[in-house]
Amino acid sequence: MAEDDDSTMIRAANSTDAPAIAVIYNWYITNSCCTFEEEQLSDEDMRQRIALAGGDRPWIVLEEDGVLLGYAYASIWKPRAAYNRSREVTVYLHSEATGNGLGRRLYQHLIDELRKKPIHSLIASIALPNASSIALHEGLGFTKAGQFSEVGYKFGEFVDVGYWQLIL
């Protein structure tokens, strides 16, 4: 558990956080191309995802004044053994909590936790265009590693996806 200031706390996610995390994520499913999921998740769906956390796949949340405003996590990049020192990372904030540095603080905490693990490479995928996500990642030291054209399809349009990488 880490306190950033008197009103903000970053801690490990747990199953009781599932409803608040689902609300945050479902907004992105419905309103953006940040995720290519198209169906909203139930609280139970989110609980099952959180249950996969642990070890070198942490899920963390940020609370401000006791209200959960964001979450970040690391997941398996690819299932083959040769990729076991790489993780895909992501961060989501409540749609009304963006633009004030909370996402950066939360993501930096996740990166710092992963530095303590036997993890070597972090990979972030960004649906393009997304200037704010690119700025966040590059501000934390990620560099663009590649881009695929029109690999996603959401809201009736093809979407490019860029990949950013951070070597720890």
C-alpha cells in the first residue's frame, strides 16, 4: 500500500473493487476505441479478471478521498515461455478523473512494482489516434516499437494500433 498524499492512496486491487472497476472500464467499452471489447462486463466478469492478479501480474487501484478513480495492471504478453519476462500494461481512469496527473501517478506505481519482479520488458498497445495516451507513455520512458494498420474494428471503422515499449 502506498499513500501519495493525504487524500490519494494506491493499493492492490481486490474483489470488492470489481464494481467500481467495471464502471470505469465499461465507459471505455461504450465510448472509445481504447479497448476493442464491445460488450460491457459484469461485476463478476471483472472479479474473475482481478483474481488472475498476483506475483508478476499486479492489479492496482488509485483512490482519492475513498473513491476508486482508476486502475492499472500487468498481464501476460504472449503465452509462450520465451515471453515470460515481458508484460503488457494498461491504465484506466474514471472518465471524469483524467487530465490531472492521476493516471501518470498510478502507472508509475505499477512500473515501479514491476521493476521489483523478474520482468524485463513492458508493452503497451494504443489504439490510434490517441495523443494523450502517447504522451503519457512517452513521458514515462516508453518508446514506439511499431504500428499495425487497421487491425481493430470498432464503431464501424478500422483502427490502427501502435505498440510502445519500456525496457526496465
